[in-house]
Amino acid sequence: MDLALSPDPTRDEIFDAYRKMKDAFAANEAVRLDAAQVSRLPVALAQIIISAGRTAEASGGSFTLVSPPAAVVDGFQALGMFADFMTIGME
């Protein structure tokens, strides 16, 4: 399943992506989340990205964060979650 985020993801967009990822993991589908356009990292989005990475790893699934821009990297750093971020599969 391929998902893409807008430049300024809203709460509704984030939770919609969460629901879709949850369903995809339940169906053993690979999930690719395109973050290339994201210009601001809401805390909820950071939590969902980390959770998706952990869920995929624990279930033998696949989660890839595609093209995370500097705003996403900097956001994880500012939240003190950079080490967790670096465990996520990226391309």
C-alpha cells in the first residue's frame, strides 16, 4: 500500500493514514509512506511513523518511509526521537 502525506498533515489526515496502515499490516501488505512533501512534523505523525516501523518489524511486515525531508528529520531530532527514527526503513 502506498500512502502520501500533504505538506502540513492535519490530525484527520494522520489518523486516516494510521487506519489504512493498520488495515494493511493486518492483511500482511507492505506499507510505503511518502513524506516528501511534509514541511512540519506533528507529534502524532512522529508517533505513528515509529509505531508503524515497530509493528512491521514485530510482525515480519514491511514499512518504508519514502523521501523524508529535512523538516521530518529535524522534527524527530527536536522531539528526542532521532534514534528511534533511524530504525525505520527509508528510501
